[in-house]
Amino acid sequence: MLRVSSQHFHANIIIEILALLFLTGVTGYSQSLGDVARENREKKAAETSTTPPKIITNADLPKKPDGDTGATEENNTPATPSPADAAASRKAARQRADEQRAACHWKQQILAQKDTIANQQARVDKLRASIHFFDANSNYCSYASYACEAYNRRQAQRMERLKQMEQQLDQQKQKLQEMQEAARHAGMHTAVYDP
């Protein structure tokens, strides 16, 4: 019996040694994740360095929106603009920029005027809502006629101030209409003179 257990013991040791050798052999051939990532980066870098990026210039772009590059059919060379065409193009670009600045200026002025009118209108509405006269025949006026008369005088003064403010508001509205008409005559778009 002792012999059987000793053989069994030796067999277990041999199996353990073989398993240990197998595992160390497998790990010797495996790569770490970092090594694999490094190799992939190096491959990508090698691929991208061998194919240079394509540089696109203005000559590569079509001159006309329909895709015509401006090349002549007989020699297939791109047509170069003449100095007069280049100067005309620069002049047109400056003119468009000036028109855009003018449109922006008109729009800002008109919006500012509309804000002025809105603020003036709000002040007029608030003052109008706060004016109330006492009826001379009311119970309050029969008991405190002096106070009632003084109050009504203040309300009359406020009414005069309201009329002045309404005149100013009408003047501001007239100024807005004149600005819009001037912008219309200057050739501005509706979005500019009636934002």
C-alpha cells in the first residue's frame, strides 16, 4: 500500500511539474497588451508617413458653381484670371463688404429707435394709468375740498406732462418712419429696415 501511495505521489509531482512548464512556456510566448498597442501605433505611423496628405489649392477648386474648372478643352490648362478681372473681383468684394456694413448700421440704428419708442411708450402708458381725478361732487371733496383741489391740480399737471410725452413719442415714431424710408431708398432689404 505504501508503494501505491508513493507512485500516486510521484505522479502528482510529475503532473504539477508538467503543468508548471506548460504555463511558463505559454506565458513566454504571449505579449502584453501594451506591446500590442505599441506595435499597432507603429504600423499606423508607418502607413500614414508613406502616404503624404493631399494638399488642395484654389486652383483645384471649381471656379463656377456647376463644377466647371475653367480649363480650356484644347490644352486642358486652367484659365488664369486677368489682372483686370482680379481687380474687378476685389472691387466687387469691397463693395459687398461696404453694403453689408451699411446694412448692419441701418439695422442697428432702426432697432435702437424701436427700443427708444418702446421705452417711451411704456412710460406714457404708466403715466396715463396713474392719472385719476377726484369728482368735485364726491363725498371726499365735500369734506376736504382744499385737498381735493390740490390733488386735482397735480393730476392736471401730470396730464400736461402726458401730452408732452405723447408728442415726443409721435416725433420718435415719425423719426423711425423716416429712417425706414431712407433705408428703403438706399436699397436695403426688408429684414434691414423692418427688423
